[in-house]
Amino acid sequence: MNKNLLSTWNTSSSKKTSTIILPDGCRDLIMKIDEDEKPFWFISPLFDKTEVFSINTNSIFSGYRMKPGVTFSEKELIESIQGNYYNLDEISNRLNDFTNLNRSVEEALNCLASNMDSVKGTAKTLGVSSRTLQRLIHKGTDRTPAYWILLARARRAARTLVESSSLADIAEMHGYTDQAHMSREFKRWFDLSPSLMRNTPNIIRQLFNKGYD
């Protein structure tokens, strides 16, 4: 198994539909097969907000989710596999050749997820300056440390919606100023209010898939 591979997934649809994709801090190598067509391979972007995707009738998708911070040699990878089927072992070998995860970036992302109070606090834990951390994360992910802190906080808070705690208590538990602050962040990341998310089980289930948190 490729050491930078976080998880694999498969999905299909017997009718034309659409699906909501929540930001999870990861990029996926995806194989899409439409009826009577050759496999089409592509790499998902790093999402800044929830996106809606259309799915054709009888489409099949297989995904290879990479760890947060993994970079791709995108053109070379896609050119090497486009139009062909591969099993997991074969794809893992390709990912070894065309992906990379800077271990300093990985360590910093893990620390940002666990020290969600501030960039300054994370930098202190890592023994570097805030400016050094900013440069490392931006160069490695094309996002700021604040992006990763806010994303991890929102995802963790959203998963807590399965509990019976009040929204105000959940907001306090995850470091939001108040319930209104949490609601604004949910709207930003998920395009849904906390109360609506709580009553949409399929959205909540997606938050329990492996991702950045």
C-alpha cells in the first residue's frame, strides 16, 4: 500500500443524480467510468467549500484519497494511466512514482489539527517562528495555516452534531465565540447551518470518512 494513501472508496449510481462533496483537506485520484466508455482519470482539487457534482446514469467511481499535504506530478500521472483500468496494487505503484508528502509539512499539518487555538501556538510547539510555519504550509499546500485550523475545527464540530448536546454547547466545546460564530463557519465551509446539517444524516456520515481533522 502506498504510504501516502489515506483510504480508498467506490460509488455508483443507477440514475442521473447529484451529490454534495464536503471539504476534507484531501485530494483524490479518481477513476470515472460512464456506460460503455473507457475509464477517465482525474485528480480532485483541494476544496475551499462544499461543491455539488452531477453524476450520470450508470456511472461508477473509484477513488484513492491521499493524505493532507500530498502533492502530485499531475500531468505525468494522468498521462500514464488515462483510459486504462488498474487494480489497487498497480495504482499504489503509480502513486509512489508521482506523489510526494514533505514530512515537515505532514508534521506541521498534524500539529495544526491538534493545536487549533492559534498559528502562534502551533509554531511554538514545532519550535519554529510563525513566519517559518506560514511559509512552510503555504509552499507545501497552497493554503495558509489558518485554513487548516479552521477546516479541522469545523469538521470536528460538525461531527459532534450526532450527539445530543445543544448547538451552543457544541460551539463552546470547539472554541467558537458563540453559536452564531459557529453557524457562520458552517455556512462558509459546508453551505449549511448546524441545525440543517444535524437533520441531514447522509451529510453527517460523509464527515466520518477519513480526512483532515
